[in-house]
Amino acid sequence: MKRDLYRELSWLPVAPADFKGQCRAALDSTNDFGQRIKKLSRFALNDNDLIRLAKTISSGADRGLSLSPLRPLRLGLAGNGTSEFITPAIAATAPRHGLGVTCVSAGYDQVLQECISAESSLNRFKPEVVLLALDWRTLPLRTALGDAQVARATVESTLDFFDTLRQGLRQHGASICIVQNLAAPPERAFGSLDRKLEGTLRSLIDEVNAGLSLRLRESTDILFDVAGLAETVGLANWHSPSEWNLAKLPFSQAYLPLYADHVCRLLAAQRGLSRRCLILDLDNTLWGGVIGDDGLKGIQIGQGDPAGEAYLNFQQYVLSLRERGIVLAVSSKNEDANARLPFREHADMLLREEHFAVFQANWNDKAANIQAIAETLSLGLDSLTFVDDNPFEREFVRKVLPDVAVPEMSEDPADYARTLSAAGYFEAVSFAAEDLQRANYYAQNARRATLQSLAGDIEAYLASLGMEIEFQPFNETGQARITQLINKSNQFNLTTRRYSEAEVARFQNDPQALTLQARLRDQLGDNGMISVVICRFLEAGVGEIDTWLMSCRVLGRRVEDAVLLELIAHASRRGIYKLRGLYRPTGRNKLVERHYAKLGFTQVETKEDGTTIWELDTKSIDLKAPPMVVKRIGFEAVASGMSHQECV
């Protein structure tokens, strides 16, 4: 029997029959408890499974077991319905998205007091993120049929109530709110006219939702589109009158796993843990049939045939992902020439070779190819999603590369696009214009890697690229992108400190801080913004590097040398000749464990949490400038020893 996509999360593998026993066994593992919990969370869990796994996580915490490599996060939940059943579901779902969530919920219908009082249980918990989960049934939405003035006043007062809650939470320390909009009831008084006539409940809810979207657009807070989620599964399915009447459950408990997954994918996106690359099989995934057997004329793709149109629709969805910045790659067991033939010669193909950053068509196993793709793109395996119609290949990749997301796919290609969308691997909480170019950046970088493998002499190769690096201080134009990079970068990130856009603006205007944003261009294209640095100048004459992150796309190109020389130049102008760097280890930034050592810093301290402190006497450094032109915008002229400097 076909599994229900939304009720059963059918993109996830079915939970094993001994799931309960595996939960018990996880508590006996002292060294890999977090890894076991992460593995158990990756199944399609029903509400009972979620409760069982949440209890296992709680018991592990009581025993002092570590959830590493899951990233810890404190979540508060404030709602005006019953929420006790939601918090364990979130705690059990979060590991699927790389998080270890500790969750505290406000008391029933105590949302105002909990949000604005400094002494409330919610604010004393000091959550990093708060989920505002309000239901329309306990909001003052007063219907006023046909009365535009009263309707507008009702909408504005409701929106102001949301703002009051957000401001109270922000005042008491919460950095981010996830604001849930309102799922309308399915019942109608006028039928279709409900949406058109001012003052009906449906039109009031629509206007509140539109107003929330506008107000949150100017904020770092996040919108949770519960209205869209409820309409996707059907409002009559989402709302359960009996469950509301009995226990004030704001939605049917049958959709608890789906709701928890949507909350957690938003939390993961806010922490930079969304997937960035989609790797695709070819035969019976992008077209029907086997190109090596059926030939160009025998494969199914294009209009006029139900199967051909299904594959065409999937290609259209894949192309839409690339257009918003998701990197595409191919992993296919095929002869290379055969695999490329449809992209080059089939008139109905929407996807073309140039849309893929890496094209792996050979007879190696899929896991080996995916590993090679990750290395070529300088992406972690937890940034990858792999789609294949073959259940053997899917299970093989899951076992060999458990960090790669591998959705279960329907036997009907007509379901492919909907399944991939429902899985939410590419959830986003922000968007910058530069995101539109991300797929091109990675494709260009893959071509650079190919050229480098042919060049032999790395210095000669770097010189041949004609690189130009551009430094600017933080500014309003780059604020959104800078904030996005700070909150998404994980591998090449020395401290992984996260800052809101308002906090980024404060650094920008702080006379005791140096801020840098760097862009890199070369003869193959523009890499966009590739590095962000925040350096605080301390009273002791020390420049402390608070934040240093870089895009992994530019690894091996000596960009870190250029950034350090730029830091030294600006520090010297202020009479500061000692730089202090911090490395705070996480589960994902081991890549830069020896970063400061490679640049000539000396380790001076190791703290209990594993943080290492490094210092550099900039007067004694002997660092050769990398082969690139340096351009500065928005700085006074400085001398850093780099050639071809330009200050604007």
C-alpha cells in the first residue's frame, strides 16, 4: 500500500520493527550516544515513536551522555493551545536535522505573561529561539461583516499583539522568534464569498497572515507558514474539532510528526544546516528508460506522454532549485558519453550539462562518486541530498554515507517533485541576491579544480587565475548577506558565533571593531562574498579576532593569507601589533583546527571547553603575499605589502 506522504513522512525510511529495542540499546552506548540518536531519528516516526525517542534522549541526559555531534539549542515554545505533546516531538525530531534541542513550553494560555515577564519560566530558561505558536481561536478576531474600518482595526490590534510578544521576548534575551501564522478553519459562512467580503473570519485571518509576512520581512525573526502547511494537507484534515474540544490541541495529532519536522527544519536552516547540493541519478530519475540500452529515441521525456511529462515536471522543479542557488551534480552508473547524450541532443531536456557543477558518470559505486563530488565542491557530506529511483542504491548510500540525505522515492515519477519538496531539505529562512549565483560559483570552482589537477605547479596555477580580492568594511548593502554567512558557515568558521542583522550593524558602527567583507574574482568568474571577519581592538593593545569565516569554495587559493595581511595592515595603523585568534571546536569545523598554526600564530592557552587561544606578533611575521590583485573600497589608504592596491 502506498504510504501517505504527509501523515507518514514517506520520504523517510520506515522505522525498524525493533525500534523500541534500539532506543534501549542507545542508552548503553557511552561513546556514540549522539550518533545513535541521530540514526534513530532518521526514520519515519509516528507520535508514539517520537515520545519513546524523546524519553531516550532525556534519560541519556540524566546519565550524562553526550549528544555530540548534534549542535545544542535551547528552544522556548509559547502558544495559546495545549503544547505539552509538541515539545517531545521536537526534541525527538531535531537530531534528524543535526540538532540537540532542549525545549521548554509556556503554561497553557499564558502566552502574554510568559513572553513579557522577566521572571516567567520561559524567559528564565534563556531560550536562543522561541516558537510563537498561536491559534486563531483564542485571538481577538472580531468579525465585522462588510465593515472595513472595524475589520482593519481588528487586524492591526492582532498584529500589534504579535509584536508585543516578540518585543518582550527580545527584551529578555531571546535572539530569534519563529512566528507561526494562522491556519484558517475549513468552515465557511458565505462559501467562496468569505474570502472576498471584509470582516469575515476567513478574510481577517488572510489579512493577519499577510500583515505578519510584511512585518517579519523587516525583521530577523522567521515566519513559519503553518497556514500553507495546513492547506497542503487540507484544512479539514489539519483541524480536528474533537481534539480541540477535548484537549485544546491546535491541530490533529496525526500531523504531529509533520509539524515537528517543519519546526526543526526551520531551526536547522537558521543554524546553517540546510542542504546545499542535490545529486541526481539519471536513468529512470531524470528520464524514463536506460540511455545505454534504449538510446536517445527510446527514453521517455517530454510532452505527449504521461511518463515523459512526469520526468519533465521533475526536471522543472530541479531547475527551480538551481535558480534559487542549490548546486546540482550527477552520479550515474553509465558510460560518460551515453550519460551526456540526452543533455546535449534531446530537444525536450530542460536540464543541460552547464546546469551541473560536477558530472560523475562511470561504473564506480554511488557512495564513492558522491564522496568525490563532495571533495570537488568542498562541501561536507551533510550538505548533500541524493535522489535515485533504485532502492538498492538508496540504501547503500545511507549505510556507507549516513550524513547524506537520501529520500525514499515513489515508483511513480509523477510524485518525484512533490516528494522532494515535502522533504524540506533545502529550507531557507533568508534570501540574498547573491544566492541566485551560488550554483554558478560552485560550477566555476569545480572547473578550477579540474584546471588545477592539470597544472601541477600550484603557485603557477594560482598566478594563472588572475585573482582579484576586494575588501570592504561591513555596510548596509552587504548586511543581509554578511548575516546569512555568519549564521550558515560551519566548516571554515573559527568560532561559529552567530549574530543577528542588528548585531552585525552594531559591529559596523563600533569604532573599536574592524569589520571586513571580502569578494574574490578571477578569469573564470565572480566567487561573490567569500570571507567575513570581525576583529575587536582591546584596551591592552591587542586585536582579538571574534569571527573569521570563509567559503570552502576558495580553499587552497591562499585567501586566508590575504585576509591576515589585510588584518595586520589595519591593526598596524591603530598601533596594534599583537593579534589574538580563538578556535572554538564544534562537530563541523575541524577543518580549521590548525588554521592559526599554519599562519604563524603561537598557541598560548587551552580552555576547559576545548577552545584554543593563539597569538601573533605581527612585527615578526614573514608571510609572502599571495598572487592576487588587492582592491579596497571604503578604507583609507594603507600599506600592507600587497601589489596593485587600489583604495576607493
